[in-house]
Amino acid sequence: MIFNSVSKNMGCSHAIFVLRQYVEYFVTQGSNVYLATLDATKAFDRVNNIQLFHKMAHYGVPVHVIKLLMN
């Protein structure tokens, strides 16, 4: 599951609240919860994004991951 349900206009405290709600829900259902975060705000400053996304698709990166990076 990709956690992307918080809009850019919401604050950090709201994002943490929503994340905790997800975690609590799945834990109470008996599921394990794994979380990874990535701050890629500066990662693509000097990269030709179009070529990068084409290469990612060529190498089999899932489309939903590419779309997430495009936003």
C-alpha cells in the first residue's frame, strides 16, 4: 500500500494522524505493518525526468511507482 492520501495543503500533524490511523487499523486486524519513507524533494533537480521515467519503465519499475515520482 502506498501512503499518499494527504494533500500538499495539509500539515505534518495531519499526515502523522492519518498514518497512525492506518497503522492502528492494521495492527488491530492482526497484520504486520512495515513503513518506508523517502524525501526526494531535491533528488531530481538535475535529471532529465522524461528520460528517467522512460528508463524506469524499460527496466520494469511498476507504473504506480513512476506515477508517484512524477507527482
